[in-house]
Amino acid sequence: MTIEVVGFDGDDTLWHNETIFTMTQSRFEALLEPYVDPRHLHERMLATERENVAIFGYGIKGFTLSMVETAIEVTEGRVTSEEIMTLLEFGKEMLRHPTELLDGAREAVESTAREHRVVLVTKGDLFDQESKLARSGLGELFDDVEIVSEKDEARYRRLLEDLDVAPEQFVMVGNSMRSDVAPVVGIGGHAVHVPYHVTWALEEIDDADVPQRGWRRIDHLAELPSVLRSLAG
């Protein structure tokens, strides 16, 4: 078997992302603490995000709109215009946040690119993801960039058709079992799971839905080259 293409996820695989959301969630809860118990607010915000992701998609803009909607709902309209403006500023600060690479990210992409075609396959808002990629300094390393609204089996099949590569010749590297591992293995590809220390609740998956074969787990991107060699061996 020959590995032709290696796909890399962006958020929380090559650069930090979820920690920014977690930090902003804490600021959101602190802002509305005079109105509602933060524990209830956390649950309500997650429910709003779950409802809105099909409308706004993934990313900071949808998260910001969900904060505003949640604030209006839980305060029964008592939230002030100044507080709404603060929430909007939270979102702008997230969009302006520097792209901070994970340890070994550049080295992992560079070493992989010497032996395989490398593709960035990341999910979220087009403008935000393009901006993060540009700020990351990794853009010139990729043969192709795919920014998608969802990562499921159908989307990966279309991606591989566009790349003209068979599933068994494709490896996806990412932090999400739900988005980067299960659907790829489900269509006959391979995956390498690189866990991040924080996982968004909507990216969690039941263990029963995770294939038992076709993927490996590593603790650090420095381990990736040896795993790719073993897959191709």
C-alpha cells in the first residue's frame, strides 16, 4: 500500500483554537453572572450552539451570535445594549487573536510534505480559516487547502474524488475523533488521532461510534513520521 495524500486538520491540530473559545466562554459567564447561575448559562449556551450550528456553521461568528442570543434569552431581555456590545467585542477579539502553532506543527507538515502530497482539511468559517492559515505561516507548505462546512463521510468522499486518490491511499491527521477519525475510517481511509487537551462538547463522540481499526493515536506530532512509515510499510 502506498500513502499518496496526507490531510491535516487546522484547529487544535496545527494551531491552538479551543482554548480561545474556553477563555471567552468564561468571560461570557462572568459578564452575565448578575443575571443567572453560570452553570445554567453554560448548559443554555451549549444548547443554543447545537441549534445554531446548522444555520451559522462552525466558528467564531456563529459562537458570537449564540452568545448574544443566549444572553437575551436567559435574562428575559434585561441584558443591556452595553453588555451586548461587550459580547460583540469578545467575538472581535477572538477573530484578531494571533495564530499560535502547536509544538512540532511546522516540522510535522514539512517532513510529511517531503514524501506525500499534503492537504489542509479544516472546518469552519471561510474568512476566519483563511485568515488563521495566513497568520500561521504554513500556507506555502500545502498542495491544497479545503475549508469545509462539515466533515462527514460524504464530504470526505467528495474530497478524495477531487484529489483523485483512493481512500486506502489517504491519511487524515487531526484532534477530533468525530470529524477527523471516524468518517475517514468509515470510508476505508486511515487516520491519526492527536488529542488536544480541550475538546468542544459538540465534537465528542460515543465510543461505540468509533471504528476499532484503521486509525492510530499519538501523543505528539513528532511521532507522525514513524506512523506514516508504518502505514506505508
